[in-house]
Amino acid sequence: DDFKKAAPNYASALKHYIEQNYHLVLLGDCEELWENLIWQVLHHHKSSIQLERVFAERQQLTKIVGNHDLFWKNDPLASLILKYMYGSHLNVYEGLVIEKKTENDCYRLFLTHGHQGDKRSKGKFNAWFVARIWAPLQNFLNINPNTPAFQFQLKTVHNRMMYEWVSDQKNAILITGHTHQPVFASLTHLEQLYKDYLLAEQDNNYGETSRLLKEIQFRQEEYLHVSEQYMNYKPGYFNTGCCCFSDGDITGIEITNEVIRLVKWSEESGMSK
């Protein structure tokens, strides 16, 4: 159960956002239905679903479909199960567009799962392989692949695909999930560190370059690859990361008062914050 360790941080985050009257957007693969049956998820994670239900009851929940939970779009029982989970009918969407209109223009935030264009994430064989082969093997060997380094090279390619798509759109920002690798303003954490290091070096800020070099060396144990063009990227692509990192941390994108943030919830001294 990849989510088990992260459940306390997820609960703390949702309680905070309930208190702050946020709208919750779930960007797909939440129940991980390539590996699990929905009834297993409902049984073991009642408390998490009850917190999501609060948002639904306030009409502040938007659920997006991912490649691992196409069940919500394809299964004839999906609408009944969603009603059981959230207390009323809930639509599941391919994506969400948020518009900000000004006097002279219109700006759009496009939120979707992010598997579009990724051939590895499609097909009945992939679903069968994950459910029948990978999930039992993962469980037997106690493997959790949800670290930033897992398939890092493929993630870099995918990030570039997402960036190139949104770069061709006018006045648009793209927010996805799918890869489990957080991205802020088109850069991964390591790419941002490299960029900050080069800028500090240009300014002859030796104290900052020393600090950043230590951080880069530490983060290289998690992230290895960076995009070749990261210094020229415009800040149009964001990735939420995921809620099932192996250390129990969760990440997400928070938007409030026209400010966008990449946030991480971690447990420190027995407290989640």
C-alpha cells in the first residue's frame, strides 16, 4: 500500500484546507485502480475518503480521471460507487480549465492528469501487467517506486513534452500529476538549484554558491537528470508531485490570492505540517 505512510500527512493537509475553505482538485490515480480493487481502497482508507467527502458536500471537489483509474469513466457501477463515497452524484472529468479574464485578455490554467501522449500509460496489457504481475511482486518485495529518482530519465522526457505543449498555448499554465515528480515554474527541484547556482556564480556570491553546491550534491542522490534547456524555460508548467512518497511526505500545488505555490507536507517531531 504505497499510500499508507502518507495517509497522516494527507489527512493533516485536507483538514487545513477544509478550515481555510479551499476547493480540492484531485488530479487522477488517487485510488490506484491498476493495483487495487476499489473495495480494498474503500475499506482501508475510509478516513481519507471521509475528508474528501467534506469538500464534495460543500461542492468544492473536482475529480479528474487518470490513466490508472479509468474505472471512473468506463465501469457501469462507477456512478453508484462515487455516490456511496461522497454522498451525492459526482462527475469525473478529463480536465479542468480555470479562466482569469482581464479587460484586454483571458488567461487559463489547465489542470489534467498528464498521461496524454505517454504510450507507456495506455493499453489493456499495461493494466493487466500492473495488476497481475507488478503489484504482487511489489508487495512481496516491499518495493515503493515513488521516489523522485524512479525512472528519472523518462520523467525528464515527459516534463519536456508537457512544457513544449503549454509553450505553444497563448496565456496558459499547465498543471499535471502522473509522474510523481514535483515541478514548479517548469523546473524540477534540481534544475532550480542548478539555475540558482549559476546565477549566484555570475554575481560572485560565493556564500550562496557554496550553500547551493552542498544542496545540489545532496539532491543528486534523489534526482539525477536535468533537461538540457532548463535555463531557458518559461514558467508555464507545474506538476503536483504525489501523495505516496516512500518517506510519507506529500506534495501538491496550492493556489490562493492569485499566488501559486508548490507545497510539501511532512512529519516533524510527531506533527504534520
